[in-house]
Amino acid sequence: MAKLFESEFHKGVMVVAVDSLDYQYQVLAPLFSEYGYGFVAPDHKLIFIDATYIDSIQKMVEAHEVGHIALGHTGIKGPNDEADADGWAIDKLKKHGYIDEANRLINEFKSRHGIEFK
């Protein structure tokens, strides 16, 4: 079933977590295949998360995707958008007490972006 909730990381951003039992999942599955565990509709301040596979990292994915909206990314990827969204997410995850998730992003930063996290 889909869960709709406001993100704790940024007021006004809504999150739709969709699992494979929801009828909408079949429509969204190709987008998850293309974009990964989550993607944004920036004009609508809306995030879709694949909740079927990511229970343990859902907050990390949510924070990263919210980062795209908070940073004004339009959906046309700039060269640093993913790294900037991860940096934003690390800060918010720490502030909200998700230390393990923040540390995981820090530890994966170089392999994801080719540079050290600062």
C-alpha cells in the first residue's frame, strides 16, 4: 500500500512511499528501474520512493530526494546535483538524529561521486 506523508526534512514536500502491493506500483516500477529507489516531481514538491526494497534506507533516500527540491534542482541534472543532494541529505539526517544513515552516505560518497565528502 502507498503511504503519503510530509517529509520531516523540508516543510511542504510530500512523500509517496509505494510498495509492490499497491496497484500504482506497476505504473511506477519502470520509473524506479530508471531512476533508482526514488525520484522527484520538483514542480509539485512530491517525492516517490520504492518502499518495497528499501525499508532500512528509506530515510536516506527521502533526505536525498528532498535535497533536490530544497536545492532547486529542476529535474534536468546538472554535473553536481547528485553530490549536492547527498551533502544536503547528510546535514539533515544528522540534524534529525539519523546518524547511521548519514554515516552510510558519507562512507559511500566517494564511490558515488568520485570525490571525498567535505
